[in-house]
Amino acid sequence: MEKSIIVAIVLLVCLPFFSETAFYKPKESTIKFTIVIDAGHGGKDSGALGTNAKEKDIALKLALRLGHYINQYMPNVRVLYTRTTDQFIPLHQRIAMANTNNADLFFSIHCNSMLTPTNSVGGTETYVMGLHRATENLNVAKRENKAILLEQDYTTNYEGYDPNSSEGHIMLSMYQNAYLSQSLLLAGKVEQQFQHTAKRKSRGVKQAGFLVLRAATMPSVLVEAGFLSNTLEENYLNSEKGQVYIASAMYRALKEYKRDVESKTNYNYQVVEGRSASSVSTQTIPPSKKITNSTHSFVPKSIPRRATTNSYSINNPNDRIVYSPAQKTKEPEVKVMPSIEQMYPTTLQGASNNKKHSIDNTSTVFRIQLAASTQKSSVNTGVWTKIKGVECVKVGASYKYLVGKHASFSTAIERQNYWRKNGFKDAFVVAFKNGQKISITEAKR
């Protein structure tokens, strides 16, 4: 009898600890960081072609492996995929998925290619949205953007953009990006890890106009993991060894990026192409299609936890990969941009004279766009107090910071050049009529 009473008391005391509360698992709402992984191309869009491999297939394998690493070793991160199978997804829907799901990061994976197969050109590149500084960057963007030709109504979805027009690429690349610093931080870390972890040749952080990045409302990068026109790199990317190394490098870069952002590390970086540097920006469009947590059956082969000399198989991407002989690669230099105060020490004029604008509101006017953001910033605070005549105008889902009102396009170009010389290197001319933004082509008619 006494034993029964003791057992009952023990059960009553312990029962709460074995209840649902005791085994509570954090719900998805506790996840604070969302990454959208975009496997480039897919379905009827093969992307670049190698001798034996297709860009769409390699991009998907890398995306799934990267997502697997994140899911396994970064439990507080939610991973979403734009595709987990061989299917065609329009470019505008990919970034719209990220926007709708309030993603913290958009990570697009691709493979590069030259028009003529050659083993003399190889290496990795990571792009942020912006104005191309070299013809080769423009060619990469043209190749990736041509995927829209496979869409039924691409002229409507991309506001008349023509992927075969150099002018169209130039206009696209001038879109402004409110998340440039974070994008550059991530891009730099990806290229560093490609060098250090995967021992690949890094061609640097670059910029060009990519449709898949133009509407991002979060930091975003496009990775070119190697050249399929180079048989050596094609074989590497098409192998398990190559995919393990590349995915591991990307995982480490993402982990470092998240750590730095959450610790509020200074991430005011510039694009570095060789030894040159410049800044860039992009604008946003409304998101459309929403996606949910994607699932897939990808499971990597059972491989040792620790890699050994001359081994590439690793299970934990956090583990050190040993090479023979081990080589240390000097980290590439990352240049820091000047502060706002350094860039604008004096008050700048929004127009050639400070008189009130006499242009009728119904007329076509040319203005200079200095910046854009998804959140409104008062023109009476911060750097804007140093600029006379600046206005914040909402266009679509973003806010544009504009100066000047000019009836002449040539005058507007002169003012554009003035602003570029005074710190706003990506300032450009925009046109309005009846208070609505119109294209430059329409305004010049």
C-alpha cells in the first residue's frame, strides 16, 4: 500500500515534466532569418551547356546541397527554394517569391560560360545588381536575362525590357539598391570562401544588370560557380567532389554573413573587380506569387565527418577540409566606402539655381534620382539636410529621392553629371508627366 502511494506521488510530481510542454519544440515563428535559394534556369531553360552538363542541373544540385547544410547546421534559419525539381520558373516570379515571404536574403546560383569553349578562362564570380563596368559583365547579364524570351508575356512582366538591346541592359543596371552594403558583404565572403575552402580561382565581386535581382527588397547576390565552357571546371562542377566543395564554401559564407549582420559588424563595402571599385543600386517592383516551405528528398551520401588528406568527402561543412599540400591564400583586399559625412561635407544644390520651379505639373519634367529605398526616410534628417531641394516621391513599392525639375533633357544630363561628381556616382535622369513616372524614351518624344 505504501509503495502504491509513493509511486502515485512520484507520477504526480513528474507528470508535468513529461507533458507536451516538457517536449516543446520552437515553432517556425521563432525563426528570425529566411534565405531563399534560387537554382538558376530549369525546365525548358537549360542555361549554359557544357560537353556533358547543363547549367540548370548543376545549379539545382548545388542549391539543394547548400539548403541541406543550412537546414542541418543552422536550425534557426528557414530555407525556401524557388525550385526543387527541373521546372521552369519565370525570373520575375523568383524574386517576387522572396519579397512576398519577407526573406532576409536572396541567393541565386548559376554557372558561367564563354561563347567559344576554352580551358583558358575559368573561375568563380559573384554579382550584385548594378551598372556593368566591363563588356564581359554585360555579356554575362545578357546570357542570364535571355531566359525571359521563354516566357509568354515578358514585355509586360519586364516593362518593355528587351534582352537583345544594349540600351535596355544599361537602363536595367541603373536600378537602385537599398541593400548594396549587405549584398557586397555577402558577395565578398562567397568569393573568399571559394578561394579558401574550395581552392577555386576567384574572378572577384562584380556588378551587372540582372532581371532576377532588380526587384529585390533584401540583400541579394548571383553566384557564377564556374565555367561550363571550360572542360576542367565542367568536370569539377559535375562531380560530387566539386559540388561538396562549392556548396560548403557557400554555406560558410552565408554563416559568416549572418553572424556579422546580427552582430552589427560594419559592412560598408565596395564592389571589387580586379583592383577597381564602385557602388551600385536598384529599385523594387510589387511582389506577386507566394511560396511555402519547400521540401525535397535530397540526402547526401553517407560520408566521413572529418576529411583526410587528399579527401574531398565531408559531412559537416563546418569541418576543416584538408588539402595536400596545404596552401594558405591571402584574403583579397576589401575597400571601405567613405562615410556620408565625408562624402557630403557641405550643402549641395538640388538645381543650378535655387528658384522655385515654374514648370507646369502637367508638363513632362526631367529629374535626377539620387537614391531609392523600400522605407521612407525624412528629407529633413541625415544626409538629406545637406542637399537643397531634395524630394521623397513614392513610385510603386519604393521611395525615390529626387532633385531638380528640368524641361530639357540635356540640362538634366548636366545636372546628373554634377551629382555624380559630388558623391552620387549612380545618379541618373528620370522623367515624370502629370505626376506619374514615364520612360525617358516617351518623355523625349
